[in-house]
Amino acid sequence: MARQNTFSKGTEKIFFFREFLRNWRAVGSVMPSSRFLASAMLKSIDFDHAKLLVEFGPGSGSITRRLLARMRPDAHLIVFETSEDFCKTLKALGDPRLEVYRTSALSATDVVRAGSADCVFSGIPLANLSSRERALLVRTAKKLLTPHGVFIQFQYSLDSYKDMKAAFTDVDLGFTFLNAPPAFVYRCRQTLDAAQKMSCV
Ligand SMILES: C[S@@+](CC[C@H](N)C(=O)[O-])C[C@H]1O[C@@H](n2cnc3c(N)ncnc32)[C@H](O)[C@@H]1O
């Protein structure tokens, strides 16, 4: 049986902070996302139908655990995380629906078939990436998605709004005050325009 959490109370924050001290640029925040931010990330996902979910930068698993709790028994979650210790913790969840890759999300297309993911979630600190890496990350997420799929990314500023608008036709914004620090949530989709719809019939 899969475990809901591998941490006793309070130890997740200490573990996360230690990883931040080791590699502040990649980790990008001093503590894991709050349950409020995690709920905002999961809002409006159709868990009854989602079969393949992908997460970039799951860290200690604050969003991952909530995804697993909501996912169908036959759904799959593929996560890409660069920290070895975070990967060990995620594997220790012992959920057969979860596949953990200790590799950069920027090479996710080597693992996940293009056009197959219902949702891509990301907590990667975009502000610490170069503009080339940022554009590649957004392009990679878009490539993995089904035509109706959604890319959901949080950020502590609105710096990347223009990157999202450049890649997706629909970008909805959410905001969660109850997180340290407060965070914006981008929900990005591609909608077929009228001309494309006509050519599909
Ligand atoms: C801000 S933390 C978010 C952790 C978790 N998603 C949360 O919300 O608490 C960013 C995470 O992204 C990971 N990361 C950074 N760059 C990455 C990359 N290129 N590929 C995969 N993971 C990456 C870091 O190791 C860290 O775990």
C-alpha cells in the first residue's frame, strides 16, 4: 500500500531547507509549497478522466502527494527531479502509479511521448533559469500535452507571464496569498481557433 507521506511533522520543512542550502538556485524557495498553493495548482483538473500526469520539480512531494491522492487508480504520474535526495523521498512514497526520473525536466520529451499528457505541473523556479532555458521548459511542457491538456506553473512574481502568453493561446492567472512567499499560478491551454476547427471537420 502506498504511503501518503514519508515525513513526520515538521521534518519536511527542515529537509527542504537543507536542500535549499545545498543548491539554492535549483530549489528556489526555502520551504515546500503550502497546502493552499497545492490546492490552487490542482484546481479545475478533471481527475476522473486524467490518465497521464507529469510534474517538473516535485521537490519533497507537497504537490505530488496531493496528485496521487486524487488520481484514478489506473492513472500514471511521471516526475522529473534533479535532486538525488528529493528523488529518494519520492520513491519512498511507494506508489506504483508514480515514476520518478532523476533528470532535468528540460529533457522530459526523451521519456514522455509527445501529445500524451493530460496535465503538466511545474514548480521549477523560472526566475533562476536563463531566458533560453525558460523558453525550452515552456515548449517542452506544451509538446507533452494532449490538444486539450493544461500546463500549470507557479511563480512568486509575474515575470514569466509573457513567456506563457507567447506559447499558449489561453493563460489564466491565479494567486495564493497563503504560501511563503505568496505565489501566482499560471494555467495555460491551447485552444483551437475557428480556422483550425473548420479544417478539422
Ligand atoms: C521551488 S521547488 C518546488 C518543489 C515542490 N514542487 C513544491 O511545490 O514544494 C523547485 C524544485 O525544482 C527542482 N528543479 C530545479 N530545476 C529542475 C530541472 N531542470 N528539472 C527537474 N527539477 C528541477 C528542484 O530540485 C526543486 O525540487
